[in-house]
Amino acid sequence: MNDPLLDRVTVAVGTQYLVDAEIGRGGMAVVYRATDLRLNRRVAIKVLPPELAFNADVRERFLREAQTSAQLSHPGIVPIYTVDERDGIVYFVMALVDGESLAERLVREPRLPIEEARRLLAAVAEALAYAHSRGVVHRDVKPDNIMLDRASGRPLMTDFGIARAAQGDSRLTVTGVAIGTPAYMSPEQALGERELDGRSDIYSLGVIGYQLLAGETPFKASNTPAMLVKHISETPRSLAMLRPDAPSALTHAISKSLAKKPDDRWNDAMGFRDALLDTREATHHEPAWQPVRDGRTGLGRQAATPPVLPRNDRLYVPPMRSGAASWSPELPPMPAAPVWGSRADWRDWKKSRKRWEQEQRKRNRALGAPDDEHEYEGLTVDEQLVRFRRKTIGTIGTVATLATINVLTSPHFLWFLLPGAFMMLGIASRAGRLWADGVPVGRFFRRGHEGGAGLAGSAPLARMSIAEAVQRLAPIDVLDGPYGDVVRRAASDHAAVRDTLVRLPEAERSMIPDVAPTVDALAERVGALATTLHRLDADIGGSSLTSLDARITALQAEARGAPTPEQERRIALLERQRSSIGELANRRVVLASQLESAGLALQNLRLDLLKLRSSGLESAMADVTSATQEARALSREIGNAVDAMREVHRL
């Protein structure tokens, strides 16, 4: 496809650089991969978009900030080689990092291991400390601006000061271009303060740290103004509650970096780095809920609310057993009463306690003991057998105790037989259901697990309970959205296929080795599709093609066939926005269709396997093989579509 900007960049850089292709595009810049012909090395050329370069103030500040950043020399900062302006093209040349951005890593792995998160955060904090010591504030710390070297895994910061360059001395707002990234902005940035120091970067890095541990950013909002208000006035949920396995010293370091007032954060980035690397257990424990003073009203309010429990699905009701803690967060402690507080503090504490009591009652209802009818739903065969054995042994022990008491107290009347018969009737009923489901009687009391044995392609997803699998497939905000039911149904079908495979004889199971890895991959694809569609809806939800068309038409009518340079720039920008939104909308239709197809493919495999169990191998083998092949092809197609969508989303 013809790219006029690429042609202009190729001419502007002359014979020193051989421009290869565009590798990134955003509101702040367009990035091209190129080769330095003189030094024979790969470089990246970052170009200020024409709609920004048009403004002399932005152009001069971009050059000045890039020149300042070029003075930085640190192993954790991507070096800048050249800063220049030629033929109306404003650009700088920097090293090309062989790897991916932290944002791309988080799409693939939303929550990082604790030590990996600690290592990345400490390295970035050290790079920021170096820049701050030389008077350079980044202003746009976010995962997209942290590159991960493929060979060493070392993080490298890029784009120092570019957000300030776009903002300009007049604090100008550019139509259609977001200044900074709202999800990672500090409160002082959200308030529009002109002068920022390194503590603003510390806050943004704290947001990233929260995301690395919790799997989500501290705040979520449907639009930019709402997000900025949250940064200014709300307190995020406790990291200790969302990631209970994280050391308290680490969660405290991140929580302190997220303080609303700069004076309440770490004094400098090196102090933040040292706190991140401190492996000692913290001597203090921050309450999960903190009354937050609203400066506008003087009233306190509850700062954080417990995360919403996963919604139940008619196909699988998550069993409330000992393993439920893996997906059901622990209730935060009751808010501590103020010792020497004012009347307003006591009023705040009463509100906090009332809120806590309401959440306690809600959680107790949600985690109430299940009835016997649904006790085994959502469990694998091995889990059902373990529970059956425990109940059987417990029942036998109870009956034996009753019999002993009966013999010692009234041996002439065997009253224990009546309650014992009722209790054993329940055991017999459950044994009959297990046998009807295809579990051999010989397995009822044989210890050991067979769920993963003999299943080709056994993956972590296959060894999870339904509730755990649902949480593994998609983030909680996706599960609470319109695509949550699709993900739950996929987890339900996946578990059903796996359980059916376990019940098949080894000889029959060995003849369909591709089914297990196929359903694993397809379930993962459903989760990825649902997450991508959820984010896509958020991106294009507030944009209207009709509204953009109306604005373009109005500008063209205003120009009357002879547009000014300013009108040409605005029309070009609106047309670019319309093209991007139209492309995203078209891709959304394709992804939604593929999500439906993936769900149907899982259901078809489930039904074909049930047919194989009931009708025999010969009559159903062809159907299972055909469904598996179609599902594998669909999984590959969905994978390609999701990868393409992520690339478009990143750009």
C-alpha cells in the first residue's frame, strides 16, 4: 500500500539510512525500521506525524526534548543517535531493540511471576533515577514505552520527554490525539499541572507494578475524563487482596508509589528501586480498605471494594470447596476504629464498617455450603471420586459410632439402622450416578489420579477446576462483560470433553490423540477472542463513524473548495480517524463471527465424543476425527486473526 509519509521520510533521511518498513504508529509518532548504511546497523526512525509537526511550537519542543534525551547514556535507556529536521520531516534515529514491548508481554501473560515483576520494576526505576538526576522527566511511563530485549530479558526505556513535546508551552490539546496515556497518568498530570518532577514518573511506574502483580490496572473507565477523575480521587483495591502471595514489602512499595500527593510517594526513583528489591517482610500492614478524604466535600468514603466473585453459569456452578480460595478473594479485615480521631473520622469509620458488614453478608451468601444435588458439579472425575471416598468413609464412621452407642445403651433395640440406612442410601445414589457416567466400579476406592494420564497434550488448563479455568481464560472485567458467558460455556465444554476422554478405554483414547490438545488450544482461543473483542468494543465504543462523517462534511463545506492549511490538516486527521475506526469495526465483525464458530466447534466435539461413548468407536470415529480437524483449522485461523488484531491495536 502506498504510504506518502514513508516516501517523504525516505527522501528526508537521504543516503545514510535505508528505510525498510513501518513497525509502529501512535498518536505521538510513526516508527520505521531502517538500516544505517554507514555503520551497518539496524536502527529505528521515529517521525513526528505531520498533523503535529504542522505546529511550530510542538515541532521545536519535540526537537529540544529529543536532543535532551539524546544526552542520556544508560544501559536501561534506548540510545538516540541522531535528531534532525529535513524537508518538513521531524525525526530522530535510535537503536532498534530486538524484542517486544512490555505491553505485548502483558497481552500474552497478564500477571507476571513475583520475582520477574520485581526485576523489571527495579531495572526501570534505576533507569528513571538516572534520567531524573539529569533533569529529564519521562512523563509517559507505560508498558508500550518499555522494551524487553529478547536475548537478556532486560527492560529498556524509550520516548523520554516526547509527551511534553506534544503538549507544548501553551498546554495545547490536539484534536484526536491523546496527550500521554490516561491509564498511567499521575494525579498531577490529570489535573493539568505544567511543571512535573520525577515523582510523577514514580506514580506511573507504580501503576505498571500494580498491573504486573494484579493482572489489571488500578482503575478502569469507559472514557478519558472518567479515568482522570479516578486517578485524582479514588484509591485502588488492595494489592495484598488481589495478589495474596506477594511479599508485603513489595506491595507496600507499590502502594506508596500510588499516593495521590507527590510528597507521600517515594522521594526519588532510587528509593523506590531499593524498596522493590527489599526482600525483608514489611513490619507494617496496610489495611485493605482506607477511608479516603475527598478534598472537595470534606467527607470520607470507602476507598476500595472487594473484587466481584465470578458469576455462576447454569452449565457449571463453581463448587464451594476447599479449593475455592484460589478464585474467591479473602474478605478484607474490618476497618480499624480511629483512636484519637475527630467526629468526621468516626463518621467515616462507621460508613466503612457498614460497608464491610454488607460485603461480609454478601460473601457469606455467595460462599454458603452447596446442597448435595450440586455438590459434584464442575468437578473432574478424579475430584468427584476423592469427594465420594471421603463422604463414604465419613458416613461409615458415623454409622459405626451410632452402632457402638446403640449396643452400649440399648442392645435390645437396634435404632441405629434407620439413620444408617438413610445415610448409606445417599452414598449408594452417588455411586450409581458415577457408574452411569461411565466410571468403572473398580475405580471407586482405588487411590491415585488418572485424569492426566494418557491424555496427549495435557496442559495446565486441563488440570484446573472450572472456576480456575474461567479465570485463566479471561480477565475479570471480560467475564463481567457481554462475552463472559461465552468464556464460561467454553470452559464448560472443555471440561466435559476432558472428562469424557478420561472415561474412555485406553485403546479408544489412543486412537484420537489430537482431541485433547485441540480442545485446550480452542478454549484458549475463545478466551483470547473474548478479551480482544472486549478491548475493541472499549476502543471504538465512544467513536461514531456518522459523527466523524458529519464533522468532515462540515469542514469541507466551511472550506468551500479552497481549504486553508489548517483546514486541510484537520480534514486529513479526521479522515485518518475514520479509516482507523472503520477498519477496527470491520475486524470486530470478523472476530465476533470467529468467537461464535469457536464456541460451536467445542460443542460439536463434546457431542461427538458423547456419541462415541454411547454408540461405540466404529460408528462415531469419523465424526470425532472430522470435528477435530475442523477445530484445529479454526484454532489456527483464530490465532492468526487475534495476532493481527493485537498488532493493529498496538499501532
